[in-house]
Amino acid sequence: MSSKMTMTTKILIWMVAGLLVGSLINATMADVEFVQTYLVGGLFHVMGALFISLLKMLVVPLVTFSLICGVCGLGDISKLGRVGLKSFLLFMVTTALAITMAISVATLMGPGEGFELTEESTSSFVAPSAPPLSEVIINLVPTNPIAAYADGNMLQIIFFTILFGVCLLMVGERGKPIIDLSERLNEVMMQVVNVVMHIAPYGVFALMAKTFSLQGLGLIMPMISYFGAVAIVLALHLGITLMLLLKTLGRVSPLMFLKKMRAAQVFAFSTSSSNATIPVTLTSVEKRIGVDNSTASFVVPFGATINMDGTAIMQGVATVFIANVYGIDLGLSGYLTVILMAVLASIGTAGVPGVGLIMLAMVLNQVGLPIEGIALIMGVDRLLDMMRTAVNVTGDGVVTTIVARSENALNLDTFNDPNAGIVEEIHLPHGEQNKA
């Protein structure tokens, strides 16, 4: 019976179940030691952590083999440069639009006005320091590729793999066996993704149940103006800005696109990690949307690393919120500085852990706002992080689709077929076992 249900529907059902179970535990059993120790800190924590580890395990080999196939599939080094430049410019444009909208809406809504500031609410926060831009640029090139792979440093892995793929093309016929091997390994990795997808609903349930058991919906109440402003701008950016770009530049149906990106969005929401969602995003844009592997394998990992629309929105609203709380008027020049800083910071802090808070600390510092203000928004940041990751991943998909359309690398038959690439078409391991 359940095999008739699509994987995305299953994941959505389990996600909502996790949210309800977690909220119920938070409301009624927050002090029950057995539940907190064995259920929340035990079962939910272990299941969720295992699921995240499984997803992260897929990222590096999948990106490597997919990227080698992609570079060699392009067959033309100038095309690679063109795809890279288009993606980069589009990611910068979407980030600039995101933060502009965030500041505009937050200025109208005025979150933080009349907020009662207490001493302990700001005392415990220590701002993380950001690496200088020069260091980030130098760190693009791995001194030791093996270390880059071991640490999962995405920008270094992308750099090395593209260089390796380009050189495979340059050696010509002698590189052919390695290209063929990469294609076979890529197929195997895609199959591994399908296997992991079958346990995804339960992993998503555990992640949601743990988050809401610990956080609870009640946590949002004192911060409702800030939370609401961020949520509204995220929805506007996803529903209007990104979909208008997709319609005008990609010339495809936004509704069909959203339907096909749903699995990646749900994964992004429950894992709060663009990098961990890469396997699902790649599967969605290639199999469901119909983007050629040569384009998808480059743009998706690149976007997961430097595309920070959701984070930029959080920064825009947080800046206005903190300015209102402390009664500081930033003025037009201050807001323009925030927009510029957020766009630059999205490149400058790409791939750095805790990137959202580092970027926000940089922005606040630049416009002279107290960095301690970040402590105020830390409580609801976990829930907002889930939402903004879903927006980031949608942005990755939109840019990939637009770039593919401009390069004639989008299969419109696949895109317009509602059932193309649904996970249930691929059974474990070839279908024989599931026919019983």
C-alpha cells in the first residue's frame, strides 16, 4: 500500500508527526527525566544524528564523481567558465534582492520596537570572529587535496575536482577510462542516495521531534515580531522574487518547479544544512527537473556553498530588530552598508561553520550596532535556520534551472512530466525483492 505514496509525501507526513510529537513532549513532559534522557536525548538524538551522518557521507563522493562527469560532459572549458560566471552573478543578484527586501519589510513592520531589554538576555554571547577575505581566497586552493576531502571543505573540493576534470579532458583518449569509471561510480552513488532516501522519513521525524522537544513553539512568543518578520520575508523571497526570476529568465512554470523541488525543501528544512541536502538537491534537479548532469553537478554544490539568500534575509531583519531594540537609527547609508556587507560576506564566509552568526557579527560591527544583540535572537534561530535553509536550497534549484535553460541543458519533457524521477520508481536493489 505505502509504495503507492510518493517519498516526498511520506517525508512530509513524518515531518509533521515529528513536529507534533516534539511540541507535545515540550508542553507536557519537559521535566520527565526518563523521556528527556531516553527518548529525546537517546532515540531521537541517535536516529537524527545517524541520518545527518548518512547524508553527509554521500556529499563528498557524490559531488566528486558528479563534477568530474559534469566537466567532462561539457567537453568545452570555455563553457565551464560561462556556466560558472552565470551562476556566480545570479547567486549574488538573488542575495542582494533578498537582503534589500528584508530591510524594506523589516523597516515597515518595525520588529523590536518597545522590546524590554534585560541584562541577562545579552550577557552570554561572544561573537565568533570572521576570517579575512584574503585568507578565504587563499584557502580556495587546497594545499593538501586529501585533507580537503577528509574535512569536507566544499570550495576546495570543487576547485580540485574541476581542475582534475579539465586536465582529464586535456589528456584526451588516455583519460577516457577514468571518465568512464567516474560515470559508473556516479551511477553507484546515485543508487546509494536512493537507498538512503528509503529511511529518510524516519530520520526527518527524529530530527523534528528532537528540535521541538527541546525548543518548543512557546519559545517564539517573546520574539514573535522578529520571527514573524523573517518568516514573511523568506516566504516573499521564495514565492515572488525567486519565482519571478525563474519565470522571466528560465521561462518555465514556477508551480511545476516548486512541486519537483519539494523533497529537497523538506530535507533542507529538517536538516538545516545546504551541504547535507546536496544529494537530494542534485537528484531533484537532474531526475525531476531535467537539468543536464554537466550543469547540475557544478551549480548545485557551488550554490550550497556560496548562496545565502535565507541567511541574508535573517541578517537584514536582525539588523533592523537590534537597531530598534537599542534605539539606534541607522539611516539610509547604514542600510546600504548592510546590503553591501551581506552580499560580500556571503562570498567571504562561504563554507565556514556557523556562517550565519559570523556574517551577522561582521554586519553589525560595520554599522556600529552592539554585537551582544545577537544573543537576543539566538533562541529562535534554530527554527529560523530550518526555514532559511529551505529557501537557500530553493534558490540553488532556481539558479541551476535558469543557467541550464540558457545553456540548452534543460530537458523540458522531463520538467513538464509530473511523475519524472519519482524515487519509488527505483526499488531496492533492482526491484526483485519488493515484488513479493
